[in-house]
Amino acid sequence: MTVVTVASTPLFAQPTQVKPGFNLFSEQQDVEIGRQSAAEAERQLPLLNDRRVEGYATEIIRRLAAAAPGAKYPYQIRVVNASDINAFSLPGGFMYVNRGLIEAARTEPELAAVLAHEMAHVALRHGTHQASKAYMTQAGIGILGGLLGRGGNPSQVFQVIGGLGLNALFLKFSRDDEYQADTVGAQIMARAGYDPRSMADFFQVLRNQQKSDPGRLATFFSDHPAAADRETRIRQEAQRIGAVRSSSEVGGFAQVQSQLRGMGRAPSMQDIARGQGRNTGNTGSRNRRSDGTYPADGTYPDNGRANGRYPANDRYPANGGYGQAGQIEAPSSRLATYRQRDGFFTIQYPDNWRSYEPDNGYGVTIVPNGGVVDTGNGQQSIIYGVIVNHYDPFQATSSRREPTLDQATQDLVTQITQSNSHLRPSGSRRRETIDGAPALSQVLSGRSPVTGEEERVTVFTRQLPDGHVIYSLFIAPGREYAAMAPVFSRMVRSLQVNDEVAHR
């Protein structure tokens, strides 16, 4: 083992901290979405199915996966028999690299750099983060409290936002997402024993290739924004990381390249789109590993870090179990206490109501019998009830400054009204105090498309030290809101928050 040194950097510099964005999906659902998408994608892509080449790529992936942050996804890789210089990943760890990229890399660390970048997209959950934002514009308030988990079938969600497979939500990321994947990818490389500067070196290779054969990079630069300062940013991150304890390479890079070049010319993605090259090295579903290595029983293979079982993601009654919709009994004066499983918050509620906590995230939905109805499209609509959850403002993700409470509240209200177009702010915001911290409240109202009556929602937001908020939504028909107000008031006064609990 050797130590690779990089240019000196200030003693106080630390690797950049990157956090995943807002996500409606569980890590289990990431894997299921990725598995289904991989099966669909592989019906369209010519896979190389060469044991030596894929075995080599798999060994690199195993090394990187052991250094990847976040969930212990079942990372795996397939080689696509295409000449274009490109790679991509799907949620849950399903990764693809074109033969042309392996041939273009000059060293194993340069190839590992691209794979680490794609792995970072998975670890940061960029695909389902984008899907969450897209879905929020088309679904109701119920998803904010975790009602998405009911039924546990994310493929139904994706039919609304473009379907599974090679969905653009998984393949084209924002400039900020690409910067994040560069940063985290460099950190993965360093922990795996590769010099992170090799990622910047490969960008230099791409620039040279673009001058000599731009067609081979057309797909790459359509999927990966070619920001002029990405090389500089990566080298700066390498300085923050500092010395790297270098490990010996997997080995065999030159032999793999020689073998690929001896196979003759691979088809381009344009050729493949025209139906040419579909059968080159592709044995179809008989050898479709990513449709088979994730068992239906929920277990996942050992990737060198851990193995185990994802929990079931369905704590909701299979038939709704909410009583007759729109008719509720009077709230009990006796209160039960809901305690968020990580100790993030507690809240009291009438003991004849029921709380529903999804398997992922911090949200809870508390409703009386009859307070939720199925809308007929696989979604639930809350008529009476309360949602409490944590919120990381979308608009703050590209800023180094933490948002103010007003900014975070405005961002949340915007997301709610975009996904529930019948709701509009009613009156001005009010300053509040919740559990000793500054808070705001905002009333939203409008004619419900489900009941045809006025719906009223009061949004409460309480500031957290990092610029995030914990929020609560109190929902009831307008004609009954005055009667429900005392119950809602008791609940919001009972909300207690542990600011020390990590919630990112």
C-alpha cells in the first residue's frame, strides 16, 4: 500500500459534504424501481455478455461499492456493446458502461472514475429525487405524509411520470446533480484506493476525443452537462480529500482493452436505434442478470459490505380500512402520543384516530376513520387529518446559505399548491412559536376536486437549525373547520421536536 499525495491545501479544508435531496421513495423502492427499469432497458440494449470483460468491471464495482456512502445497494454492472463513450446508472445500483468508454479510458483509475461518478448518482438517489419532484406536481397532499408507501407499488407512480426503463428522469440530471456526483465520486475513489485526480484526467480525455470524433460523445454530453469548470472542481475536491492510501489495481485493464479491440467495431447508439447491432453479443433474457439477481423475496446479494433483507413497505390496511369516507365520529377528548421512531418528534392526537408511519423518512399521517378516501387512480385523498413531516427546501439545494424560515415556508407552500392546484393561500402568514422555536402558519383553501366542497389546510412550519423545517398540515372541509380547530390547536401545541436528531 502506498500513499498518493496531492497539492497542499489549507489545514482546515475538509471533503465537501453532500446530502441527498427530497425523496418520496424508500431505499427498498429504489432497488425495485431500478430492477424493473433494468429489465426494461435490457430489452433495448445490446449487452456484450463477455465473461472476462464483465468480470473485470464487476471487480472494480465491488471495490467502489465498499467505499460508497448511503444505503448498501446491490451494485452491479453490465457492459453495453456500443461504441459511444457513455455510462449511466439506474436507481438501486444497476449500472451500465458502454464498450466505447472502456476502450477510451487510458488507465483503470480513469475507468473507475466514471463508474464512481455513476455510483454517486445512485448513492445520492438522484433518479428517485427527480421522480419525486415530478410526481409531486401530479399527486395530492397525501404523499407528503407517507401515503405513497401504502400498497408499495412504485411502478404505478412511474406510469404517471413517464414509465420505467430508460426514463429521462434517471438519465439526465441537473448541473448541480452532476457537480454532486463528481464530488462524491471523487470521495468514493479515494476511499477505494484510487487517485481522485484520475476523474479530472478523464475529462481531459473526453475533451480531446470531442475534437477528433465528436459523434462518439454525443450521448455522453446530452446526459452529462459539460461544465467548463468540472475538471477544476474535481481537482479542488482532491486537494480537500488530501493524501490517498493507494491500493493495488484490480489488474488486467490492458488485456481487457486488447480483447475489446479485437472484437471488431461495435455499433453506435444511432445504429442500435435503427435496429442494427441488436444481436451483437446479446443473448437477451436468457442471460439478463439484473432481472434475476434481486430475488422476489426481498433479499439482496452481498456486495462486499453487508447483506440482509429490506423490510416490507406496507403498514396500511389492504382495503383502505378507514371507515365510510367523509363521515367521522367526534374526536375523542383522550389523547394518544405518537413518537417518531428516530426520536425526531412527538405529537398527541385523539385516541380514536389512527397514525400511519411509512418505512422511510420522518413523516406520519394521522386520520380518523373515514378521513381518507381512495380516488380511484391508486392514490389516497385526505378529507380529515393531520400530516407531520420534515422538509428540505428544494430551492436551497444549490445555495451555500441556509434558507430563512420565510423562504423555506414559501418553498413548501409552493410545492403544495403546485401539486394541489385547487388550493390557494388565504390571508397572510402568522408568526407562531412551536416548542420554543420560531414558527409560521399559513391557511390554504379551495374547492376540493374529490368532495366538490371547500377544503381548508393550515400549514405550520417550525424552524430547524440547518434551515430545514418540520411542518404540520391540518386538513378538514371548510364547513367543519371551526369545529375541528380546537383539536388541531391541541395537537400543534403538543408537538415537541428534538433538534439534535439527525434527519438528513
